[in-house]
Amino acid sequence: MVPLPVRILVLTLSIGTCLAEDLTLPNNTIMRADRSLVSIKAGTVVEVLERGDKTISIRYKGQAGTIPTSSLTAAASPSGASAGPTPKPAAAAAKPAPPAAHSLVADQPQSVYGNMIKKAETAVAKHDENLVKPANSVTDPSPSN
């Protein structure tokens, strides 16, 4: 016969493991752990430990951390409104978007290297803008005479 305290301990442990739920992330997110940040891709299954107002405590690959609650709700609204995106491509096809400048980095780089690249791109663009373009009868393909 197993003593009563051992039974209670086993029962408590089994209930604790049943309370945790598995969740598939709908979009990419960053998990903040004790001393690290972990990037988690969309479609990854994580174990939910606790839900709060702004954050959700999860366990991913044996590491516990938190993710923002907004990372779960942001992808739910576009998939639920399937009728909304259908007219938009027709309107977008009628009016083509202006071509964007091809930048190697984001508008707000997050690293020193990204900041250096962005600064170099703006310097090149400013240099090209300030170049004198000679316009005379020799280089002009259609003379105005």
C-alpha cells in the first residue's frame, strides 16, 4: 500500500502537467527568457504555462519565457476576414504602386552594421543628387533649336 502523502504528490504532479496546453503560434514572435531572446517562427508548437493580460508564459525547447499576447491575436484577424482581401487585389491591379527604392536595410536598422549601411546609402543618394549633369548640344539627344 502506498502512503497517502505519496498519492497526493503523484496526483498533484499529474494535474500540473495536464493544465499546460500546447499552442501553435500563428506568426513569428520573440520569446523573452531570463537572459536571452529567442526568435520563434510561425507554426511552432509551444507549451503555454500561464496567460496574463499583456504576456503569455510559455516553454519552448525546455526554456521558459514570455511572449506578448498580441503575437497570438494579430494573425487571427486577417484569416477571419477572408471576404475583405478579395476586392483589394482588383483595386491594386488597376492602380500600380510606385516602385520603391531598393534599400539593403530596413528604414530603422537595429544594429551598428545596419546603421552604417543606411548612412552609406543616404550618402550615395545625396551624391548622385548633387552631381552636375552637363546639358549641351553634344550630349543632348534632341536639340531644342
